[in-house]
Amino acid sequence: MSIRSKQTKGDGKTIHYGKIVSCVFETEWLNPLSKKIIYYHDVITDTGHILTIGSMDKNSNRIKKGAVIEYTVDEKAKTKLLSSSADVDKIAEKAVLDKQLKEEKEQSRSEKTRIKGQETYLGFTWAYAKDLLIAGKTMKDMKELEKMARFIYDEIGKMLNQE
């Protein structure tokens, strides 16, 4: 008696879970419309279900031995693979990469903001230095204004970079 005659049958609605204990390539089929090949594997789960699962990859990680799968089986023994532990691994890897990209973007944005922040104080620095000179003394020479502005600007830059 072949494995196909022992295939598990169900109602097509009940979701089953199982760990693949055996996965053997059985046959391939060329879809006449899409011209893509579907590779069919005979799969046995730790719950005793015997399934035939089609995949676009001949050696798909989704149905390798040891993978935990979620699936439904209809009354004609047609299996619909809903998810696999390999999917979770891909999702976790993508989440880690997304988090790293987000952190890099935030760091870059923070650096740009800091530079912009310092530039926004340039006008303030000149205005404040001018006010200091005018309020206290006469404005004999622009060199004094430039010195004060540079000093204040540098001090603000130091304070911003310490954050």
C-alpha cells in the first residue's frame, strides 16, 4: 500500500500542528498557465498525519525535517500549508534587520539635527555678541564682536555635543 493511499483526510477547516519527521521528494508538476514547477513532497508529522505538500522550491526550508508546520487538510486529502517555523525565522531575521536600519536612520537623523541645531544658534550668537558690546561699551571694532560671537558659538557647540 502506497503512502498516497494512507494520506490524512480532514474537513478543510480544522487547523493542525505538527513537527515534520519525514519529508521525501515525490514528483514535480508544471503548471500549464504560469509555467512554474510545483515540487510535491510526501510528509509525515509527529502527530501521525501523512500529507502531500507542494512547494515552489524543491528543497524548501518550510517543509524540511524538524520544521513545525500549521496546516489544514480537506476531505480529498489536499493539504494547505498555513505556516512553518521557517516562516517565523524569516520574520525574526527581518525584524532584526528592520530594527538595525531604524536605529541607523535615527542615529543619522540625530546627527543631522545636531548640526542643524548648532547652525540655528549662529544668528543668535551674533545677535547676543552685538547686544553685549552695545549694552556695555562702544563698538570700537568688529574684531571684538567676532571674538565674542566665536566664543559663544563654540561654547554652545560644546554643550550640544555633550548631550
